[in-house]
Amino acid sequence: MERVQYTQQTTNSGTASSMYPPPYNPIPPGFAIGQPPMYSNAVPAYQYPQNNVVITQSPIPVVTTQTTTVVTSLPVYEVDYLGYSIFTMLCCFCPLGLVACIFSMKTRESNRRGDVANARQNSRTAKILNNVTLGIGIAIAVAYVTCVIYYLVRGQISSSSSSSSYSCSSSYYGYYYCYY
């Protein structure tokens, strides 16, 4: 849509006269109502076959375009396992969890720089350290529970099988005295 700007010009006499657009003519000159426009060098769009030869021409130039598709690959980010590293550092085995957390941060930094090979190696190292740390944490928890159960069962067996040949009492200050 074109914008038409109207300006005022001052004539030699000093009065301002408005410049108006030219009057609108709904039918351009040379056109008849109900007929297509005729161009001076127009060639008919289609002609009938003459002597078994079909001549086709178009008054409008044909423009062919070629579509180009550009496919860009997204950057590849390796998993940094930072949450896993923090969990194993706090809950399982702190020394190896701390090392895994350092490798996780190195993976994140390599991803930011775009160094895919170094990020992949750091990610793999962090994953291995996290798995080992989790295994150690589970082994420690199982060993602890086993020891607690063993000592509870052993304490019940030894207290029920032995005769109570001694007695213990507590004093006012919180000391325990045992007598035989």
C-alpha cells in the first residue's frame, strides 16, 4: 500500500494552494468493459494445432526458481552427570564423589567451548567414577547394616545364655557401677 503525502506550495502571490491527487478514472484508456486488456506486443497464450504442430507461447516470462534447503546440525552436548556426582559425593563416598564432580564440571566447560572430544572423555570418566562411588556407598551401607544386625543378635544370644552373676546400677551423676 502506497502512502500519498499532500503538501502545500506557496505561489508567487504568497497564497497557499493545496495539491490534490489527480482524479480517479475507474477505466484506464484503451480498455473496454468486459474485455481483457490488449498489449501492444502480446502473443496469444495458446494456439490451435496447425499442420500437426502445436505452438504454445506465453505472454508472461516464465521464471524458474530452485529451492535450496540448508540443514544445520545442532551442537552435540555430552551429558555432564553433575547431579549424579553431587548425590554420590554427599550420600555415598565423598572422596571419589568429589573427583567425579570435578570431571562433571570439566565436561560442562568442554561443552561450552565446543570441544566435543574432551567433553566425551570427561563425561565417560565422570560416569565411571559415579558408578564406582555408588557401588562403594552401597557396599558400605550393606556392611554397616550387617554389622548392626550381627551385634544385635549376638548381644541377645550372649545375654540370654549367660547367668546374671553381676548387677549394674547407676549413680546420681550418671556413672554406671557393675558388681560381681
